Amino acid sequence: MPNDQLRLLKSVYPAFSQFCETTLHRQPNAMLEVLRNLWLPLGMQLASRRQELGRPFIQGILGGQGTGKTTMCAVLTLILKELGYHTLSLSLDDLYKTYSDRLKLTQQDPRLIWRGPPGTHDIDLGLTVLDRIRQLQNPVAVPRFDKSACGGAGDRITPEIVEGVDIVLFEGWFVGVQPINPAAFDTAPPPIITDEDKAFARDMNRRLSDYLPLWQRLDSLIVLYPKDYRCSLEWRLQAEQQMIAAGKSGMSEKEIEQFVYYFWRSLHPELFIKPLVTMPTLVDLVIEINTDHSFGAVYQPKDVS
């Protein structure tokens, strides 16, 4: 390990250790290898890119349920703080339309029964936030979203006021995802089965075009890529079971299946995420996620066309 990386490891370890124990409920030594081999080099690279750019650096992070987006953002923030950089974590979820606006949206399109798919976010709000940060304007009101508000439907809460942001970690389940050829839905994988399913998928694909200006603000894109996209269903089931075991309310297995299938019908991972990992023009780094949530191969995508 290079000396500068070793020094950084020693300085960040106390905060990292506390994060592992209090947030992840894991022994820090069990996470030491991924800290040393993945997160530290990545954090140093982000700091270097920020320095070269001369303005705030916007790092996109694409990953579905259970891929570790939140954990990675938290650890990178710890590392970048040690390097002297102010990091802002922004989720695509923070850009959801208000509860009242989403009620109107559901009245216009009853198929949008849950928040999440293209069309349920305030894109202009996201553009405003990222542009203000990129242009070094201060302060910036960063939107925040409480998923438990309005009986679990979720709503916006008081914005967070920030200044002097150096690096934005902008994460979400379809951050950076591109529209595809509508013909792909003619032979789409399950659960896109019926004509109604295919019509919904095509409409979501069209709405995805509205997000392209937002993706154009990204300076880089990392994909957290499960080896098998179907793991997200199993991971969601595990998360709900843990919530119920802790005395919190959670969804039944049938409800979880309906919820996950809803997202797969709107933007199926096999159709939208899989092609991205072969596009070096769009993606800078791919981090494979194993079935047990651990990290697998880490590589830069290569065009296989």
C-alpha cells in the first residue's frame, strides 16, 4: 500500500470503525479489506478529480435495492472529510414530487401506484440544485424526502441548507440510465408479460428521456451491478423481515413481490442496466455485487459491440 494511502487509512479508521459498529452493526475488521482495496482508492480518485476540475465534482452512483449505495456514500464521505473535502450525498429519492403533486399524477395515470418510476420526480428541482453547486453559488437549499410521511407515501421535508460543497454523490436506482429501443419490449423478460405491461414499460422508457439533462450534469458514473438482478427481490424480503423482527411494520411477501415487480415492469434491469456495463462512454466504473452483498469484480466497462 502506498504511503499516502496508508496514512489516510490510519486517519480515517477511527471514524470508519465507529460507523461499522453503530450503523452497519458489523466488526470493522470484517470491512477492512473493502476499505483498503476499494473505498480508499476511490475516495482519493474523487478528491483528485475535484482538484483537476476546479469546480464541484458530481459523481453519479447507480444501484438497485440492497447494492450498498447508502453505505458507499457514507464511507466515501468519511474518507473525503479526512482529505479536506466537503461532500454532499443526494439521492434521486430526494427529488420526488410532493405528496399532493403525486396524488394528481396518479389521477392522471392510475398505473403510477407507487413513487419511484420515471415521472414521479421533480427534474427541474434537481437541475437547479446541481447547477447551483456546479456554479459555486452559496448557499444551496438541498431537497430532502421523508419516506415515512403521509402514512408511508412519503413527502418533502424542510430542505437542508449547505455551503461550500466540493463533491456531490448523486445516487439512485436509475441514475444515469438511458432510454432504449422500444422494440426491446416486444420480447421483454418477466414480469413484463401482458400487452398492458409492455405499454407501461414503453411509456416509462419515453419518460426516461426527460431525465437526460439531469444525467448530463454528472461528471462520472459508477454502477453497482448485481451479478443476478433477481437478488434485489431476496434482499428486499430480508430487509422487511429484519424490520418486522425489530418491531416495525413491514410488507408481506406478496406485497414485496408486487412492489419489486412494479419497478421491474417500469425499468427492467436486464434491459436498462445490463447494457450500461458495456458502455465506456457512459460508465466509468462497474462494481459487481455478489449474492451475499459483498463486492465482486471492479472494472472499467469495455465496449463489446
